[in-house]
Amino acid sequence: MSNAKVLPLLEPDVQGVVPCCPPLTERPMTAEEAERAARMFKALGDPVRLRLFSAVASHEGGEACVCDISDVGVSQPTVSHHLKKLKEAGLLTSERRGTWVYYRVEPSVLAAMGKLLTTTPTAA
């Protein structure tokens, strides 16, 4: 059994989603916010993981069977390892259907990542 902790990236607000942290230009992050964001970006800091995340995010229907996204230049056990790391970071969810596992990126995760990296308008 894994002792990995899944970090909450989002908490709902009135408009649907808010990032794990405020936009970088809004204010300095707290230590806790920086820790959450760093785990997310660390998971995406590997080129294979980034390709897998992109393959899932861009797949038709919003989810991808592991059988459809495994061609990233590494062995199947390595693909499984990287998908596990993305799940542990809270970036992917999965569901087993028969012998295959299907992965999906929650739309709120993509929205939260985008909000974190956006700039806030400045008063003129």
C-alpha cells in the first residue's frame, strides 16, 4: 500500500475553480502554496511525464486508455511508473475497465494550472 499523499490542487469557488495558489503576480506564495505548486510542477518536469500528461489531456473524449498513449519512447513499466507519479501529484485520475486502465485530466486541473500562470490586470 502506498503512503503517498494526494494533494488537493483545487477548491471550488463561486465561479467553478480556483488554483492551488494565487497567480504568481498577485502576491508572494506562502510556504504551503509553494509546496503544493512545486509538487505539481516537479511531476511535469520530466519530458516523458509531460508527454503522457499532454497525450491524456489532448485525447479525444478527455480520457485515454494506457494502450493508446504508451508510445513515448520508454518501456511499458516505465510508462506505468510515470503515470503513477502524475496520479500521485493529483494531475491525473484513472479507472480500470477490464484489463485496461483509462486516464483523464480533470478540466479543473488544467484551469487551475492556467490561473496560476496568468497575470492579474494592473490598475491604470
